[in-house]
Amino acid sequence: MSPVEVDLRDARTFDRGIPHEAFARMRAASGLHRTPDDLRHGRGFWSVTRLADVVEVSRDPGTYSSEVGHIQMYDIDEDCLSARASMIDLDPPVHTRLRRLVSSAFTPRHVQGYRSAIRRRVRRQLDRIEVAGDGDWVTEVAAPIPIGVICDLMGVPEQDHDHLVELSDHLVAGTSSEPLPPDAYGNTTELRLLPFNSPAASAMSAYADRLAGRLRDEPGDDLSTQLLHAEIDGERLSPAEFANFFRLMIFAGNETTRSAMAHLALHHAAFPAAFGRVAGDRTLLGGLAEEIVRYSSPILYFRRTVTRHVELGGTPLAPGDKVVMWYAAANFDERAFDAPLEFRPDRPTTPTHSAFGGGGAHFCLGASLARLELVELLDEMFDRGLRLTVGEPSYVDSNFVNGIEHLPVRVDRDRRRPTTTNESTR
């Protein structure tokens, strides 16, 4: 199959995960691969599949804009841009000012303070699936842990977590081949004005409004309260701006880590030697978590729009051209990674994969938190000597998120698990 025959706009192209062969052929070709115009998605786009090119785009927001156009491959009307915009859809300096409102909560040093709370959630979910002996790894482990963590940070009560998981799931449905009905959740807003073209975005905004009303009366020690009282250029966030910010934090803090945790179970079954090595040497935990994220590539792509004449990867580009950074391709670039399809927890830290973005202003704000959640889950699994037997995964119907909707597993303990090099000190 040649690259020209691959329709990257079609979610079915990703219904078994990343199309590695197609992306390898695109990386090997000279220049960038072009996807033509399409009635549903509008103007065509150039695919960026090599790591160096993804990094170049990521670190030059003046040339490759998130704000001109928007961050997904399809076109939207100009009057929709401001209605849909959150921090991730904006360029510096506005993006920088918004990011500064919450960035202190996600520094590597600060997130270490969440370790105990994360470990408690990990233990609770593993207890449940281990006692049952089998279950759905996604609904029992991969979904509740990250949503619980980000909801705690945002001041969302425990009883509302499942509702926000559901809404986040349906935001992804807005990127799929079978989106929700326009009036789902009682939505009356035109879909073109909603992020992901999903009525779940309207429902999440309504929830954000209710939460904001409660926190204004009863402020808490959480990020939502911090956002509600923060000022930018002497003004506080409007209700719409807060809702967009809240939706981004819930979606980004839940969906990407959840996808990585879901793939973790697949990798655990597929690469037992690699996991067994780390079980015996916990100094490799961080490297294992990093390899899980690279190999999973939870967010498949982000788009940018060209603002000036430029050449990228040997292809001349003009203002208005759309470029799509395929992280799922760049993370397996043969030029950057030795034997990229091999799963190696001891990979060198340079070059860095692009699963958290290629660097620059839009590097993933929650990267340190996601890493910590993965490390705590892995560490607890190794402490228990858990063995996972996985069934057939059901992938999310999306070309944007490399998610797993369901993954049946059988869970038991390996009584012969190795003694670790540092277990006695924990």
C-alpha cells in the first residue's frame, strides 16, 4: 500500500492502532505527504512524519500557528475560532499568559506532592480488579485513576468523576466517524461552535458553570478556584473562558494518561521480558514509563497553519497551508530511534519522543503528572507481582486519540517474581 492510498482523515485507518507501515513509507519519501481537499474536512493538508520536522514546527509558533485555523485537521468557520478557543488553540503571548496561570501546579517538583494520593487511587483500583480476578482494564484501572487525579486538582467532587469520564469519552467521539447526535445532553448550540464538534463540549461547559458557582461561594484549595480568581491584564476569566480552560484540563489530564495506561496492559502482555527486567531493577521505572508513552502515542496528531512562505522537509509551504504533525509517526522515526518498533525501557533520553509534543510553547503541561501516574501504577503492579492476560482490545473510533475503549484482562500474581534492587527501601 503506497502512502497515497492511506486516508488519514478516516478513523478506520486507526482501528487497529498506529498504521506503522504507511507512516514508514511517508517518512522514507522525499518531501511531505499531501492529503487532498475533501468535502467533510475542507482543504487538504501536509503530513509531518519525521521527528526533526515535528520539532521544527513545534518550536516555531510564529510560522506554524495554532490560532490561525485551529488544531485539528478539518476546517472551521472564522466566527467559530473565538467561541471554541482554549489555551491550546492560542499562540504566544496570549497562550503564555494563560499557561502561566496553572503552570506552577504541574512542575516536576510540585507534582511529587501528589504521589501519595496517586498511589492510593492506584491501590484501590488494582485491589478491585485483583479481587475480581478479571475485568475491563480500561474501566477498572486506566480510566478512573487519571480522571480521579485531575478532578481532585480541579476541585471536582468524587461523585461527579464518572460523569466527566463519560463527557470526555464523547469529546473523542466528536473526532470519530460516528459522532454523537447534535441534541445529545440537551444541546442547542450549533456543533460548528463547539470544540470537537461535540455536544459533550456543551455539557462540560454547563458543568463548569455549576462548579464555578459553587466555588465562588465556597472557595477551595484547587486549580478551578485559582483560575476563577486569577487576573490577566487586570481582568478575570469570563465564564466562557473558564469553561474552555476547565474542559481542556479535564480532557488533557484524563484522556492522554488513560490511553497510555490502557496501552500499558497491552505492552505488559506483549513484552514480558522488558517488564520483567524493570520489575527486578526499579531504577528503570522512569525509562519504562517513557517507552510506554512513546510506543502508545496517545495523541496521534496536532495541526498547525502556516503563516509565511517557508520550506519544511523539502516541501515549499505557503501561508494558509495546513500541516499535521503526526506524533504517532515521528515517535517511530528510524532517523531518530534505533530499531523504533522494539520496546526498550532503557532507551537513551536523547532524542526525546514527541508524544508530549515536540517542545516549544505547547509542550504538554501535564507531562510530569502523567509520568508520575504511570510510574506509580507500574511500581504497584511490580510490588504485587501482577500478571495480565489480555483479550482483544476495542479501539476508540478516532484518528485523533490512540485510545482503547475496552480491554478484557485476567489478573493473577506471579509467585516467582524477582526481588528488586530497591524494594527493601520503599
